[in-house]
Amino acid sequence: MLSTSDNELLCRVGPGTPMGDLMRQYWIPAVRSDELPAPDCPPVRIRLLGEDLIAFRDTSSNTGLFANACPHRGASLFFGRNEEDGLRCVYHGWKFDVSGACVDMPSEPAESNFKNKVRVRAYPTYERGGIVWAYMGPREKAPDLPQFEANMLPDGQYSMYTIFQECNYMQGWEGEMDTVHQAFLHYGAEKPTDIQPGTAGFYIARQRQAKFSVLETEFGTAYGAYRPAEDDTYYWRIAHMMFPFYAMIPTGTLGLEVRFRAYVPVDDDHTMCWTVTGRNGERPGRAGLRGTGGTQRAGGEPSIQWRPNGTKWNERWRLTQDPSNDFGLDRELQRSGTSFSGIPGGARPQDMAVTHSMGTIYDRSREHLGTTDQLIIRTRRRMIAAAKAFRDDGVIPPGVDNPEFYRYRSGGVILPRSVDWWDATRDLREAFVQHEGLEALVGV
């Protein structure tokens, strides 16, 4: 459990908060490229780390990210005219380029130089792999972007989806740290007798509890959760939690899986979850979890649906399954034994149902953590320590100046019981390496 003060430090991300200041040292996924589909397209309202912002793409296809309020008298730039390489406030016609400089002030006399003294707060952006990244920190020269393999692939070789969540970023991120819930929430209805022997699903259903080995790493934390496979082997699920809110979860075969997930704080009470997967959305061996063969769409969510995006602050990438309809909970489906949770649509709405049910910010002084919560404990401690070290002594958080720290892969693998899991998987965890023939290692 956490003290109330540490829980507040961990969860609050607005300007001037210790965790918010830490997160502003990093590049942050801000908006999808396809939300700004063409030059001079309509601006988009987005909220990041508790700040109201306007994203747009100018005539030359450069992306901009402004504070919502025009610096003149505070009118929203969402209503602005996106034209001729700038965003023009409709109130008095002041126009700003993507750097935030005022390039036209038609309401002032022609001889006035006032426009040269006015800027709108603008954050640097960089577009790569379908994501418009934003740097909200104080450096004059932003650090390099994190080298996530799935975000450095050519068009057509990755897939991406985003989901708006009505809870604090930490609750969603902690769900990724908790691999044991997979055996219950997602696959609790599976029986070993119904699953092909020798697959990951078989090993999980045969022994739902797991043992953990947790490490602190240069990028954050990592874990290996292991269960008996055969007499002389273990089935390992290996995953990474990376500063300040990234997860590489253990779906797929270690060495083949190219993906990352980000729990980007919209504000203290809402999160935008990003999932980016390589290999054109196909995940080799993924369907072998239960020995069914074939391939599955990236993320394993074949049936979830989104509401149409709106123009308000929190009207982007909302699932049709949400708290208003109990995430589609079907008690008959639950009672029949077909689904352990009774929530259709796969892992995403199931995860969201339980994390949202805790409230927007859970009071962690009330929890009772067990041995399988080791990664959650270690990651929280590391995040809190890093935020305090940055606040008190200016210690730069892990990964800010080391983009190569993010060049990793996660996944499942079968290993001899006698080996050290971290040392034995070093080459498989290395990104940008072709690992041919690894599907035979385990049907994950």
C-alpha cells in the first residue's frame, strides 16, 4: 500500500506537480497523424497532462500544438482559421505559425510592431510512425525521441489503436504490470482439457498462479513470470515497464513481438491508451495461445467498437463499451461458463471495467498486495523516487537522454529450468534483430 501523500505524488500530473514535471522531460504521444489528415484541416482539441491544447496541420503539412487560449484575450484557438501556414484567431485575426510566433496582427495599425512581441505558447512536435509527438518540457533543444521499434517502421508495417479511459494513468499501467490477472479475467473460463498441450494457454490454464522475478533496469523495471512447462522447462512471460508510462506486455513470442503500449495522462482522471504493433498487425504464433492456428489482428481485439469522435475535450477514441453500460456485462455469458468475466470484446474492455471500477484515482492506502504484485510495488517506488530526485536535486529521469533504452522486445518463451531467465533471453529481448524460426519455441 502507499501513503496518501505518495499516492498523490504518483498520480497528479498537472503543471507544477512532481510527477507532471517528470513527465514533461519526455516526448509524449499527443495526437494520431490521421486525426490531422490533410494540410489546413480542422484543428483538434486535445488535453495532455492536464493542459488544454489545440493541434493542427498547416498548409505545408507541419504540425503545431498550441495552448488553447489566444494570448490576446483568451479566446479558444479551436475556432481558428487554419490557413496559409498558420492558425488565425477568429476574434481579432491574430495569426500564429507552428512555432507560436505571431505573423499577422490585422487589428493593430500597420506601423505597429506589437506582433513581434507576442507569442502563443507552442510545444515542439515531431511526426513519426503515425504519431505526432509533443515535447512539453523546458529545454530549448528537446531530447531525441525514444527509439521504439514499432514506431520506427515504414508505413504499412505497423498497426495502431487508441482508447480513451476514464481513470488515472497509473491504474491502467498497473494492469499491464499484473500478468496473473490474464489467467482469470481474460482466460478464466479456459480448461486445460480444451486447449492444445504444449501451448502457452495450456500451461496457464494448468497452473493459473505464477512465480515472479522482478528487476530494476536502465529504463524502469522488468519481470519474468514463470510456470511449469515440461519436466525440465518453465514457460516465461517477460515484460518491461518503461519510464514514464510505457509497457511492453508479454503477448506473442519473445523475439518476434514488436509492440509497445503507452498510458498517456490526459489529466489526473483520464488516460489515452496507445497500442502500436509491428509486422503489419499480424502477430506470429499469437493464435497458438490455445492452439487454434492462424493470425489475429494486432491487440487481439477483434470485436471492440469505437464511438464516433467528437470535437469536445474528451470525445476522442471512446469505446462503445464504457461505464454507462457496464462495459457490456452479460450475466448470462458469465453464468454459462463461456466467459469468466461476462464482458465481451476481449482484453481491452475487460481491463477497463476493473480499472475504472476502482474510481478515477484509487486510494492505495486501502489495498492489500500479494507476492504477485512485486512489479507494481517496485515500479511505484521507482517512479516516486525519480520524481522526488528530479524535484529536489534535478536528477534527470531514466531514458530522457537515452533513446536507445527503449529498443526492447517482450513476449513468452520456454526455457530450461536451470538457466537465468534474464541472461538467457538477452538476444531475444534485443530490438531491430530478425529472429527467424522462433515460432517453434512456444505457441504464444
